[in-house]
Amino acid sequence: MKTIIADIFQANTVSTTSWINVLFMIALAFVVGLFVYWVYKNNYRGVMFSSNFGLTLVLMTTITAPVVMCIKDSLQLSMGMVGALSIVRFRTAVKDPLDTAYMFWALTMGILIGAGQYILAALTVAAIGALIFLLRRITSKGADSYLLVMRLSQNAESSASQLMRQLKFMKLKSKTITGNGVEVTYEVRVEKTEAFLNKLLSINGVHEASLIAYQSETI
């Protein structure tokens, strides 16, 4: 117990040069966190973008760095920090598994910067950022996914289906037949949404057509 208290008091006794290093480290972690957020924002393909999650990535990088800087030279403080974090429960559900990777990326950058591994941190953040852009470019379909909801008469169904078969991707999700006509929902990938809707509405018997942004699970 006395050793831990002594380590804490020793950690609080820092010179002016050390304070400058701390401020530099926090500023660097903040800049790196902003880069992680920028990569996340520019590669997000979900339906609703959460700026709060992006801010969380910045804060995770910035907060982790001084924590690692504080405990890296003290085994007692390291064990105490592990014990404190073990009783914390995070109840926020991560909807996209890819978001977990961004969280680990932010934590990793904070650990590297806090440990003083600035060159390794620079190489890591640049390499992972470039890799994410490359993977997104490879897996991109060239067109966004939408849910197409149409209300039309039964006579116009064949003409509408013929137009949709010209798309690169089309998948029937649901179909409801009522006395007033047919209501269908398709998953489609469209580049020029307005032109596509105008073509659908120009078909005689198509009463209503709308596109809803949709995050498809297929790659």
C-alpha cells in the first residue's frame, strides 16, 4: 500500500519539460483521434450516421493516451487500473460489427501515443487508414442500396418488373395483394435515384413509388 501511494506522489512530481510532453501527447492523440473519426465518416455506409460515435472515437484516443502514460512505468498502478476497469460494464450495444474495429483502432492509437511510440503510431494510423479506404473501394458496389416501395395495379406489375430487371441488383422483399392493387417492396441498387423513380411513375398503373436508404447485409 505504501509503495502504491509513493508511486502516486512520485507521478505527481513532474518538471516543466514533463508537462510540455504531456500537453504534446494529448494534442497528438486528439489529432490522431480526429483522423480516425474522418476515416470513419468517409467510409460509413449505414443508414443513419451517428456523430456521437465519431466523437467517442476522438475521446477514446485522447483519454487512453494519458492513462497509458501514467501507468506504463508502474506495475502497481497498472494492476490497479486493470482492477478498476474490470468492474465497469459497458451496456451500449454496437449495431455494426465494423464499429467495434474502429473502437479498437482508437484505443490502439491512444496506447501507442501514451507509450511514447510516436513513429509506430504514425505508421499504424496511416497504414490502417489506407487499408480501410482500399477495402471499401474493393467491396463497393458502385451503387447504394435502397428499399423500393411501390403501390401499383396488377396490370402494371409486369411493366415495372421489366424495368427493374435492368438494374444490376434486385431482390423481392415482400408483396401484398389487396382489392386496390399490389404493394411490393424490393431491395435494389440504384445510382440515379430520381431518374429511376421518374421512369417508374411514367408507367401507366404505378400509383406511388419511394426509395428508402437501406444497409444491406450482403457484400
